[in-house]
Amino acid sequence: AQSVTQLGSHVSVSEGALVLLRCNYSSSVPPYLFWYVQYPNQGLQLLLKYTTGATLVKGINGFEAEFKKSETSFHLTKPSAHMSDAAEYFCAVAPGPGFQKLVFGTGTRLLVSP
Amino acid sequence: AAGVIQSPRHLIKEKRETATLKCYPIPRHDTVYWYQQGPGQDPQFLISFYEKMQSDKGSIPDRFSAQQFSDYHSELNMSSLELGDSALYFCASKDPSSYNEQFFGPGTRLTVL
């Protein structure tokens, strides 16, 4: 079975500061990992994904994440926060390719102050 | 680019009524997933369909049923609605060649009064 733990339900940063959102996963098979962003009253938008290959993946809006198998982590980072980054971020895991469901973490709300 | 379409976007029902949510996947996507997101919660998987057959089932109540039609659109039917069914219902679709990358629709917000 797969599971995801997101540390910190809320993360506050100042505009221009580093953003770090933590995600640890549990999977009995090599996982596929995803980060989604959700703006208020909107759907889920894919930020980036790790499937196979390079462990550092770059996504949209300047975000990137690194898959660390030894630490079972897939933390999301952005060097400089922008006010428009304020949203809810969900880490999700799927047990490899195919049509398996995504298992989501509980989400982290990113707050960006001027 | 075409996206996943869900209708209606908002729905208000009374307890014990029925509701039907519709999902139109991205063209050529053959897999559809339904998720339920309660207030302040993470999305929870309900059910999925691949090539019009149910492929997986999650925490979907017996009061709910779903199907995928020949044009790949899907409908989630909810009966005997309860207050706790109030949530955002997402549909996602996947194309046959992707690494399980699911594209989400904007969701249907169901409010049960």
C-alpha cells in the first residue's frame, strides 16, 4: 500500500524567500510521485512529477523537487516565493505506471507575506 | 488545449435527494477517476474506469454508482444524499501513454442541505 505524509499543514514565507514543502512517502514498489497545486475554489493543477530517470525534476512556475529513495522523500522547493504562489499543495503517490489511483497527502497551505 | 470538463460546477440538493455528476475527459483519454474532497481535506479516491470497465474502487459509498460510456464520458450517480456528502468532486482523466499523469477537472461543488 502507498501513503504520503506532508509535514506542516501550513507554511509561511516572505516574498522572495525560499519555499520548502516536505513530502515523505511509503510504497512497497517503486513509486511515481506528483505535486499538485490547488488555488481556492479551483481544481488540481500538476506542478511536476517523478516517474523514472533523473531524480531532480523541474516543474512549472519555478518549482522543483528531488526524489530521494534513501530518505523516501520528495520535497518541493522554489528559490524565491511570489505572492501568487499562495495556495494549497498536495503531494501524491501512485504505485508505478498504469491506471492506479493517486494517494494524496493531507496538503500544505503556503502563505506568502509581502 | 482541451481540458477535463465537469458539469455542473455547482449543485445544491436536499437530504435524501439524488444527484448526477458528469465528467468529459480529455479527447483520447481512456481512463477516468473520481475523487471526493471534503472541506479542508485531501482528495480521496472513489472509483475509476478504464475502457468503460471499472478498474478500481475506493471508499465509495454503496449509495453511489458510476459508469463510463462509449464516448468515454463518465457519470457519478449519488442517491439518498446525506449532509456529509457535501464536498468537491473531482474527475481526472489519463491517456494510454502517460505515466499515470492524471489531469483534473475543475470539480463539482455539491452542497447538501
